Amino acid sequence: MEKDLKTLLSEGQVTFTFTKANGETRTATGTRILKSSVAMGFTDADMPKGTGREIPGVIAFWDIDKGAWRSVRESSIISIDNVVTEAEMFGGDLFEEEEE
């Protein structure tokens, strides 16, 4: 089974295309990994301030291009165009111990 967008956003940077509420098509690059090196531009001031309650069918993500939180309805996703995992960004398994 293919991974869903929310899972992919939690693993790295994802470029995806969706239909906005006004009917326009938009391509976004986002992540749910909040380390600034992955989120590009994310700072402590950008930490979520909401209740932490998720809305079914809606995915919140850090929009790397806009430098802000955005959300997308799962039903509006047209395609997942590119996925770069955290391991691919930083060259290997970040949690793997180095061999001597």
C-alpha cells in the first residue's frame, strides 16, 4: 500500500499538487518535520499554537515555499510529485551509529 501524504510529510520534504478551495490548482513543497534544517525557515516562533486537535481529512504542514503553516484537504490532492526523505537529505540513516 502506498504511503499517504501525512505520513510522507512526516518523513521528509514532499512536493504535491492539489486543488485549492477556490478551484485553483497549486503545487506546494512541505514537511511535518520541524527541525529547521528540514523545514527551511522554521523557527521556534513558528511552533504550533493550536490545541493539537486534528481535523479528520485535513493535513497541516509547514509550507517551505511560503514559510508558514498551511493545510490541505486529503480529498483535494491531485498528485504527489516528489518525496525527499530526511535520510536522503542528510546522507543515510541519521540514527545509525558509525562503525569504527
